[in-house]
Amino acid sequence: MRAALLALLMGTDGVELLVLDEPTYSLDILGQEALVKVLQEWKGGLLISSHQRHFLEALKVDRIISLPSLQE
């Protein structure tokens, strides 16, 4: 899994920002940990939409914006 993620990012020459929508969806714990390690090596910017706060905290992101729930 980690090798596949690294291979994906190797093809990102010239890319400065990754926009990821629920990147941990359908990943098991090992996949999530591998994704965190790969994204920690990413030198560009990240814009991530995720319900997994622990994932964002593991990435040590600069800012988390929480939107209020629309459910009552």
C-alpha cells in the first residue's frame, strides 16, 4: 500500500496542492497509517475533507476547520 501511494505521489511533478476528499474511506488501519506517512513526506500543500479527526491530528495539520452538523 505504501509503495502504491509513493508511486502515485512521484507522478506529481509541478503539483503544489493536493485536494483529498475522504482519503481514508475504505482504508484499514494499516492503510491509514501508510497514508499518513506518505502525506507527511509531501512537500506541497494539502486540502483535506475528512470526518476522521484523528487522521488530521496524526498529520499535524496547521489548521482544522470544523463545520457544524446539519442534522438536528
